[in-house]
Amino acid sequence: MRVRRFPRCDFPCNPDDLIRVVCFGDAEKLAASLYVAVDQIERWRTGQEAVPYAVYATLKAQDKPQLGETWGEWQGFYLDRGRLVSDEYRAAVSLDDVLKLREYRRLDKLVIEQADSIERLIVERDFYKTQCHREAKFGLMINRIFK
């Protein structure tokens, strides 16, 4: 008989997540939180028995501490591999992007100001272009009159 070293399950899941939630942490604390014997935890960890989905889902929910009410709009997000993730919105935001939010807001304002400047320059260019044509036409007329 082959001895397994890793947990297994009968439902589709990420093996890294399964290993992380089942194998890490103190077996006694894990057993107490799940109301099972320590031997059962060891059987799941070694793959002798498949991990039930309810156990996996419970451990996965406990594994990702979520941001509380004080975080406002970020409430319910949790940290996973350098990203803030929300299962509710099915969205993830890189921590680098979160740290750059102030700069993104400033850049948005700069883009609007730049667009306004470009529009103003186009209007001025068109004005001076027509003005130069007008002055050139009058200059030719004056040159013809006063040779």
C-alpha cells in the first residue's frame, strides 16, 4: 500500500489552497475548532481520508481574515498573494495599485487639464492661422497699391 504525504479531496479545488488550509497550523487547535479528533486531522493531512468539502470551506474561510467595518468600501476584502480580493465582487486589486490610488486620482486630474490645454492650443492655432492669412492678403493689397 502506498503512503500519501499530502491531503486529497473529492471535489475540484486548488491543491495549494487545500494544503495551506489543512496542513498548516497546530493540529490540536485545528481539531478543537472543527470539533474532531486530532487523529482525524492527521488522516486528512496524510491523505488517508479525503477532506470533506465542508471542512475545506470552513478552513478556507478562517484562513483569509477579512477587513472589518472600519475599512468602509474595502470591507469584506481579504489579502491573498499581494492582492486585496473580494469574493462578493469577484475582483482583485494589487496592493501596489492600492498604494498608488492618490497618484491615480492626481493623474486623472492632470489628464483632464492636459486635454483642456490641448483644446485651447488648437483654438489659438486656428485663430493665428486665419489671422496670418488675413494679414498676408492685406499686405499683398498694400504692396500692389504702394509699389
